[in-house]
Amino acid sequence: MEVDPLIILGYVLSFIVLIIGIAYSIYKDRRGD
Amino acid sequence: MVVSISLDVIIIAIVTMLTAIVGLVGYRISRTFVGYMFANKSLGPWLLAFSIMATYFSAASFLGGGGATYIYNLGFGAWLTAWHVIGVVVLWIVVADKLYRYVSKAGVLSIPELIGYLYRSTLARLIAATVIVALFNLYLVSVYRGGGIVLSTMFEIDYKIALLILTLPAMVCIILGGMKSAAISNLFLGVLMLIAAALTFTYIMTYVGGLINGLSSFSQISVLGISGTLWLRFDGAGPRLAMEKGLVPILIMSVTFSIGMAQTALPNLLIQFYAAKNSKAISRGRLIGPILVSLYAFLMFSLGMFCHLVLDKNLGDQQIAELMKNSDFVIPKAISLLVPIGIRGLILSAPVAASISTITVTILTITNTFIRDVIQVTISLKEVNVIRLAKIFSIIFSFTPMTIALIEDKLIIDVVSAAFGTIFACFVGPVTIGLYWRKATKEGAIGSMVVGALTGILWYIYLYRSTMIHSTIPATLLALGTFIILSILTNRKNV
């Protein structure tokens, strides 16, 4: 089984953007923004 | 595909009735315009986040989004998920807070009014109002059509009755309680959609023996003579015409971008930030909103290809070929095979829930725009009359798209299919970028909306099928180009 790297990239990018979004939201919330 | 008249039907009937009953919750506060349209600005983070998610995801997200990789390779699921995650993070982090601050400061009550305020232009406001009323009515036609076709096919009922089943609970809900009722019913419907997505994912993944096992099976199967390995290649499986032309990757990227990123500029989503209780609701929603949308996307958007392992051995070549043309029934068929009665009804109520939740807030958005930016701009009315008019027009805007959905005309179907992405193209410059870019001008905003609307519709009708590039891409590029160039030119002139 070999999955195209461009397909894997889509999922990896989703995870990275979501984690950055959550981290940024927590950071802004703690700063009271 | 027919679902027997049983517990399943009863569950779906309960879901639709509950939506109407929830209308009573918002009845008390719907006696003022702000109460009716903006829930007296009382929405907390959970209501806001669930309502925005449920508004954005129509039945197409469950049926089209869920079944798409039955036709396309897994890349469609991967990039549809990616653009949804990027879109929802941009919506909550970049747009929400800034929009809420502007709205609170200026006291505006609609998206066109915000455009009028940002660019000091009544003409820009009127054009924005025209675009919203026209394109959202057309977009609703596609929501009604999708939900109506599914309901009528699953339960073997008349298409017209299916349309009424979608229209009536949504209409009762918003006439009784406006935005407050719509948001509460969206919370309920949104939870239902997430539960349905989780159950669908679990049943299909359990059947195929888990993700890795399911993917490995594709190296050993073929579908109508097409090797299963093509579902694991980004330039592999797709619609026949796109495969022949070698345009599958372009088609995947343009369609998934159009669907996923539209949420950053859709007025029926943005208007809900106006109803936030306070800035704390926005900052807490900023955490909840992206998690909800991402969870739904991860659970649903890649399931279609695994349905080959569930369905194909039970179907003839003719039936597989039909599903490879229109994959909307792939998920319902798989659910009918794998899921026991009762739970099946709960899952199949998700597309109905998704349609109703989109219809309620979108009708409110159209009504709000029409009352606030067309009628109130020209006539001065007492508050009580404004509420009456709002409720009358909510009924009119419930039935207008439903009536158009009854017309079987290729041109109309093309136009309504183009409406969703075209709305994004029209407003991404004037609203989303305009919130930050102080040098943007009214000429740029007006030009952007006009160019976006014309390009979006005309490209879809005449060029989409031959180029395999979704109309949203050229419409967005041309609208943004017009917005930036005209703003720079006229800004200099004004200085």
C-alpha cells in the first residue's frame, strides 16, 4: 500500500493548522484578548 | 433506496418536529428587530459555534462530502478536510473578533450596512444587498433540491412533499423565534450531525477492518476495470472526463478550495457574530468553532472510497456506474447495509437536520438584508411594523427558493450550483479583507462584487466543464484583482 504524498500532505496540513489555531486561541484567551 | 416506514421514519419525524417546537423558545425575545434578527445579542460561545457549523454544513456535506471519494481518489477527502480546517481557523481567528468590534462600534445590523459603513457608500450597500438577496435565494434552491431529492428517494415520497417537510419546520422555527430559535435548533441539529458523522465513521471503519486494512484492500481490488490503487494516487481516480484529460488534481484542488474556504466570507455565517453576547463569547467560540468543523470534516469527508468495500460486491456494474456519476446515495446505501434499525434513522436524519439548519439562518440573512438595506433605506417604519414585515418576508423567502427548486431546467440548476462559491468571491474582498485594509475604496468594493457575481455565474455555465476549474477560482481571483487595483487607483485619486 502506497499513498500519494500529496494526499498525506492534505491531512498533515489539516492537523498542523488545527493545532496552531487551538494554541493561538488559548494564548489569546489567557491574555484576555 | 427505500427506508422502511418504521422506527427510522419516526426518528426523522421527531427531529423535524423538534426543530419547529424549538421556535417557541425564542418567541419572547422576537418582539423587537434586534431580538428577532440577532437574538437580543445573547448568543454564548457554544450556541454561536454550533450554529455557525450547522449553518455552513448543508445536506451536501453529509451526502456529497461523504460520498465524493467513491468517485474521486482519497486526495479529495484530504484536501476537502484541509481547506475546511484552514477556512474555519481563518473565520474564527482572523474575521470573527475584528468583525464583532466593527459591528459593536458602528452599531450596524447587516452585512450590506457594514459595507456601506466601511466604504461610506449607499451604492455599495445597495449592490451588496442585491447580491445577497439574489445569490442566497439561488443557493437555497440547491439546499432545498439536495435535501428534497434525498428525502423523496429514501422514503419513496413525492418530491414536492419532501420539499414541504424541509420548509415547514424551518419556517415555523424562524417565524416564532427568529435567530434565537434558529441558533438553539442549530445547536441541537449540529450535535445530531456530529453524532451521525461519528456513527457513520465507526460503522464503515469497523466493517473494513480499520483505516490501514481498508487502504491496503485497494491494492487488491478494481472498480469497473479501474485499478483500486488509483484511489491512493492524487492524479488517479476521478470523474471519467477529468481522468481522460489528466485534470483530476486541478479539479480536486479547485472544488475543495471553493467549498472549504467559502466560510471565510459567507454573510449567513458572518451575520451570526452580530448576535454574540459579548467579546468573551467570540474568544471562547474561537476555540470551539474550529474543533467542531474539523471533527466533522475528519470523520465524514474521506469515507466514500471505503464504501466500495462495503457496497460493490452487492451491486451490479450498472448500479456501481450510476453511483460513480452521482455519489450522493453512497453513504445512505452503506448505512442501510451496515447499521441496525433505529440507529439508522438517527444517522439518516443528519442530512435532513443539515438542510433545515442551513435553511433557517440563510432565510433570516436574506430577510434581514431585504428589510434593513432595501425597505428601511427607503421607508421609515415603526418597530412593530418592521417585525411584522420581517416575519412576512421570512415566509416569502422560505417559499421562493422552494418554488424554484420545482423547476427542472439545466440553466437554473447551473446557476444555483454556482451561487455558493460566487457569494464567497463577491464578499471576500469587500468584507473579509476590507476589515483590515484601510486603503480599500468604494470603487474597489463595488467593482469586486459586480465582477465576482458575473464571473462566478458565467464561468460555471460556459467554462467549468471544459476547463475543469471550478468557477469560484476565476471569480475570486478576478474579484480580488478588481478590488485591489481599483482601490489603489481611486485611493491615489482621492488623496
